[in-house]
Amino acid sequence: MIGRLGRMTTHRSPKPLADPDRPVERAVTVALVLATLAGIGWIVGMLYTIAEWPL
């Protein structure tokens, strides 16, 4: 019975693709932050427009 089980492998998972030292990923991170800030600004602008809308 023991001969059938075999040994467990010591497989390690591959390193993640995201490496903060790579400039492409830094550029993507900066772009996402800027897009998030632009989205928040747009939402705030819309709320301000609705709040100041003449009744």
C-alpha cells in the first residue's frame, strides 16, 4: 500500500507577474490612480451640479 502512494512533490508556485521594479507596472499603477482620481472628481462635480441646480 505504501509503494502505491509515492512521494509528495515539492512543487513551488511560480513567482507573481507583478514586480514593482518594472517600469511598465509602475506606469499602469500611476494610470489607475489618476483614473480613480478623475472618476472621483467627476462624481463630486456631478453632485455639486445637482446640489446647485436651480429649483
